Amino acid sequence: MSTLDTTLHADAHEHHGPAKGMGRWLFTTNHKDIGSMYLWFSLLMFFVGGCMALMIRAELFQPGLQLIEPGFFNQMTTMHGLIMVFGAVMPAFVGLANWMVPMMIGAPDMALPRMNNWSFWILPFAFAMLISTLFMEGGAPNFGWTFYAPLSTTYAPPSVTYFIFAIHMMGISSIMGAINIIATILNMRAPGMTMMKLPLFCWTWLITAFLLIAVMPVLAGVVTMMLMDIHFGTSFFDAGGGGDPVLFQHVFWFFGHPEVYIMILPAFGIISQIIPTFARKRLFGYASMVYATASIAVLSFLVWAHHMFTVGIPLAGELFFMYATMLIAVPTGVKVFNWVATMFRGSMTFETPMLFALAFVVLFTIGGFSGLMLAIAPVDFQYHDTYFVVAHFHYVLVPGAIFSIMAGVYYWLPKWTGHMLDERMGKLHFWLSFIGVNITFFPMHFIGLAGMPRRIPDYALQFADFNMVASIGAFLFGLSQLIFLWNVIACVRGGRKAEARAWEGAEGLEWEIPSPAPYHTFATPPQLPESLR
Amino acid sequence: MSSSSYYVPEQSRWPILASVALFLLAYGAGTLLNALSAEQGGGLGLVLLLAGALMMGLILVGWFGNVIHESRGGLYSAQMDRSFRWGMSWFIFSEVMFFAAFFGALFYVRVLAVPWLGGEGDKGVSQMLWPDFVAQWPLMITPDAERFPGPAAVISPWHIPLLNTCLLVTSSFTLTLAHKALLRDARMQVRRWLFVTIVLGVVFIGFQAYEYAEAYHELGLTLQAGVYGATFFILTGFHGLHVTLGTLMLMIILGRIVVGHFDSRQHFGFEAVAWYWHFVDVVWIGLFLFVYVL
Ligand code: HEM
Ligand SMILES: [Cu+2]
């Protein structure tokens, strides 16, 4: 009986603040608390994965083996990829969704608040388990973040079993997080907030959540088949029993390609919120943005084998997947066009969030173009598994996904903390990151085209110069992220007071409530502001 | 509770406890499997696994207990009910995709991988590895018969599997009858039909266990029997687990009916379990067709 009493009781005075002490964070059901935990966790993982990246770049600074063992190098590339994808980028987007979606649609919280807490708290345990493999006998997983069989089955270190269960835990967390976001957006919008008035960040997240629920179970399926092959003698990925290692790649990439869109669609949403604010114009082509996002999501299920052009698939397959992949560039182009058209003749200012958003538009587009090059099957025969691929996906992920996250954090920090950012420090962070990212990844296009293979700790002499440049850039980029940490902490602790509408051109429900946002917002559904009616 | 405000629960201890339990389960299972594969015996892994399972069981009872309590306390609005409905629907969709991965694997090996190994089709060159291998399905003789001795025979679809199909399809009907009865508030009939559904589920599981025993002891159809055995057991095995879980949930629902929960207007818990049961039923139809018959 006691729980019911307390809940009914608490209901009487809804506007109480957070609980005291550790309990606040462990037991919370508040979307803002949970959003903050997701974001801090992701930042921690970003630094952990970043240190691994710097170890890789230090080893590749010069040809020859200097600093780390090749086996450890493999563990670093694997763990770097896994931690960045599942630990840094994905949780950061979920954190942003937790904070912003309820405030943008006028909901009091997420639809299923307790499950929301569970989605988050699974993650630290999953990553503790994954990272603990570094200290196990035989070392951490060393088969790349794509964990192709039989490297990840027959030839894997024993720690692969823990890796499999860690993936299962991350999958459970992602699926529950996604279900929550869908239920919130579909069910908890304020009266009058029709689907076609939904802020784009919510739209892109709605579609991302759908992708997550569709493909995380497939990832669970593929690791389960691995587990069976390793421990129960099945032969899913062993041709000796009639299976096929290529089957692994099909199932993995059926998850994997939608996964890369899971990491970019919310970014599209963030950018579509920021650019109109600082261009002081409405977003150009709202409806086309929604349809473009949806068609990208649908197409993303039909292109997975562009990762497998060289593995030996029938000619018809090569052709189908080549054309289907190139088709994705069309809705992506629509988006880039709309962002540029939004800025066209706008009264633009260039505060830190806008700088990151602009860099996103330019650099993501470069990544999209290199993607198109890779999509051409005969050409990919040359590029596959070279640094060109590394250049491609780092352009879409670092100045793409990561820049969008930073843009979003800088954009919404005033709402979260009640303080404006120190623009000088923000700009410093931006310019160092922008320069660092390009010094790091642009040369990789050249060494890739010249044939340097990826995931190898040593290389031929002719690649030496560009590798040195890339390593210097990587350290510049990595160290500048300490400024980001500094900026966030400084903004939490103090600064110029932010108004409710922290940015002059900002529109939407989240800018109608005070900054910092009160612990509980919208206990009763709000009136939509003029701009949304 | 007015319908305009949404019930946001207070702080809860269940999620963090459930995370610990899940961690124990996962870490225990990993340790146990590694120990078994290295032939070192269970030990620590088994202890952790069991502790995790026990803890998770208790948490689920407590957590769902909480939810039921709140629901019966009238804290949930119609909007809240819709959140639960969306939640359950998307959860079932995720389960569909989980099975889709295994069905996909089955189709891929049957239609592409095995014929290629036998020298047919676009990639028939892979026959170089085992020139004597002849493609067939069910795959009775594997390419490397020493490591993966194929089965002597496979299970005939027209005995137990057909019977099981009838059982599950009937159980979907009886469950619907129970639902209809609940809508009329005819509680005795709800009990009766629910009970019949549960019995059908239990008999299904029994037959499935019997079939597994036969496969292992008489047919040589094992997990190690090549890719036919692998796909057979992963599909029927996960399905069997789902039936077991579904039956357990039906039992809980029956218990709740007996103590007076649910009425014709408010019975989402009942419906959620019914959806799940129908989903498991549909998966079985797929299994019956593609694993047993075709
Ligand atoms: C215009 C859109 C895009 C096209 C046409 C495209 C195309 C491709 C192709 C063909 C490959 C395979 C290259 C190879 O392995 O030989 C590839 C790899 C990759 N792409 Fe993209 N891509 C696009 C956008 C994106 C986006 C938005 C992301 C993520 C945010 C992304 C992330 C990746 C990753 C992570 C890999 C490498 C996976 C690995 O092998 O480790 N791509 N892309
Ligand atoms: Cu792809």
C-alpha cells in the first residue's frame, strides 16, 4: 500500500525538486536527469574511445612497429569502434532525445519513465563488461568492430563470449529507449501539435527509433548465432557444416547499414533545428525533410551489401546494391539543399552552435560524396578496406554525427543550465576541432586511394608523410575536446543568465519555458505558441 | 485522476536493481560458457548466473506488482493505457525482427549457400573446397562430415509437428474466446477458456520436448549435425522459449482473473499477453511451413 500512498501524495504537489544524494541518479524517473546521465556517460565513452584512437594514431605516426604490439593494435581498433558507435554516439543522441523531446512536444516526461531509467543504467554495466575484456586472458576482442566470422568465432579470444553478452545488453537498452521515444512522440504531444507540426528533431528521432527497433534484434540474432557456433558446435558460419561465413556479413550489415543511419538521422534533426534559428528564417521545405528522412530509412534496408562488393556476391546483387545505394544520395541531397535554402537570404549570425552546424553541412556532404564513390561497385574493388573507407566514415561520423551532437549541446546548454556559453571559448573549441578533423581525415583519402590497407599497424614507406600529418591532426583534435569539457563544466557552473528564449531566432515550445527548465515541465498540456498554431 | 495529467511515477528502485541482475546474468552466463568450453566445470559462472536469474525473477514480480497496484489504484489514464499499447506493440515488432534474422539465415543457406557449395549457380566455384559434396536439403551429408556428422533422418512434419500446429492454432481460438467472455464480464467462462489455452500450451511444450529427445537420441539430429540442425534448433528452440514464457504469462493472467483483476473495460494486461500469444502462434505457422514441410 505504501507505494500507492506516496505516489498519490506526491501528486498533490507536483512541482517538487529533485531528490537528494546518489539516490536521485540511481532511482530517478525524470527525463532531464536521465538525459543528463546519458550525455555524461557518452562524453566519458568519447574520451575513452578517443584515447584508444590516439594510441592507434601514435603507432601509425611512423612506419614500422614502435609503440604497441600488433595484437594490441587490433584490440584498440576493435574497442575504439565499438565504444564510439555504441557508447559515444548512440547514447548521446538518446540523451538529447530524453532532454528535448518531452519539452518540444509539451509532455510532462517520457511515456514510460521507469523503463527509461532502466535503458540508461544497463549501459554502464554493459560497457564495464566490454572494457573489462581488455584485462582478460587472451585479451580483448581483436576482430574489428564489424566482428566478421570466422575471426570472431573460430579464431576469437575467449573474451568474445563477454563481448556477445555486452552487445545483448546494449541491444536491450537501445530497444527499450527507442520504444520509449516512439510512445512519447506518438502519444504525448500537446493538443494541437499535429504530426506535421512536430519539430524535425522529433521526426528524425521517431524514424530513428523505428530503425533501432527493427535492426537491434537482428544484431542480437547474429551474435546469438556466433555464440552457438563458438560454444555449441553449430555451423552457421562454417562451410564445413553447410553454413557460410558470408552469411555472417549479410546479417551483420542488414543491421549495420541502418545502424549508420541511426547515427546520422538524429543529427539531421539537430541541424534542422539550429540552422533556422541562426538564419532567422523558417526551415525551408519542412514536409520534404520529413519525407526525405522516411525514404532514407526505408532505403537503408535495401543497401546493406554495398559493404560486401568484394566478398563474392552474384553479379545481379552487385548491380542491385550499387544502384540502390546511389539512390540514397537523392533524399540526402534534398536535405542538404533545404539547409542551404534555409540560409539563403537569411539574417545569419555565427554563434558556436551555428558554426558547428555549418561545418556539419559542408563536411558531411564531403563524406556523402566519398560514400557515393564507394557505392560504385567496380571502383569499390579498389577502395574497399583501404584508408579511403576510413576517411569516408570518419567524415560522416566525426564532423557529421559528433559535430551535430556538439552543436546540439551548445544550442541547448542555456536551456539546461540557465547560463549562456562563453562564446570565445566556444569558438576556440570549434576552430581547433574543425582544423583538427580535416588535418586528420582529409589525407586519409589520398593514402587510401594510393592503396594503404586499413586496420594494419604498419605501412609501406610511401604513405609515411600523410600518416604523420593525420596523426598530428588527431592529437590536435583530441586535445581540443578538453576545451569542450571545460566549456560544458563552465556553463553548468555559471555565466551570463540565459533568457527563456536563449537565442533570438529560436522557435518552439522548449523556448517558452524558463531557462534553466524547471525539474518538472508541462504537468498539464501547454498552449502552443503563436509560431506553431 | 483527471485525464489531462499524465501519471509520472516517483523514483523507483526496480530499474537499477534490474540492471545489476542483468549484469549478473550476462557475466555469469559468459563465465559459465567459457568454463564449459575450456572443460573446467561451472563453478563461479553458474553461481553468478543463478543469482542473477533469481534476482531478476524477484524484481519482475516486484516491478510488475507495482504496476498492477498502481493500475488498480486508478492512477492510469486512457493516455497512459495507450503508452502501454504502443510499448507492447513495438516490443512484439522487435521480436518479429529477432526471428526474421534466423528465418533469413535459413533462407540464405537453403537457397544460396548450400547450392553454391555443391557447385551450382553463380558462386558454384566454391565447390573447389569439397569436390565430392552434393547439395541437398535437408542437408543429410555435410561437406566436412567428420566435424559435422549429418543427421540420419529428419523429423516428419505430419506427426508431432502437425499435431502441434493444431494445438497452437486451437489455443489462439480459445484465447480469443476467453477475451470475448471477458468483454461480456462472463468471468467463469474466461477462466475456463484461459485454462484450456494454458493446457494446450503445456501440451505443446511437452510434445516439443519429446521431439527434441527423439531428434537427439534416434535421428542424430543435433546442434552439431551441420547447418540443418543449427537452423532447426535455433528456430524451434527460440520459439519454444517464447511459448514457455507465453504460457507462464497466461498462468499469471489466469491467477489475476481468479483474484478478481480485470473487467470488461480495463484489461490491458490480458490483451498484451494475448497479442504475445498470437504472435508466437504466427511464428509457429512460419516454422511449420519453412522448417518442417517445405
Ligand atoms: C550518401 C550516403 C552514403 C553512401 C552512398 C555510403 C556508402 C558507403 C559504402 C559503399 C561503404 C562501403 C565501403 C567499403 O567497405 O568498401 C560505406 C562504408 C561505411 N559508411 Fe557509408 N555511405 C553513406 C553515408 C554514410 C553515413 C551517413 C554514415 C554514418 C553516419 C556512414 C558510415 C559508414 C561506415 C561506418 C562505413 C564503414 C564500415 C566498416 O567497414 O567498418 N556512411 N559507406
Ligand atoms: Cu552502408
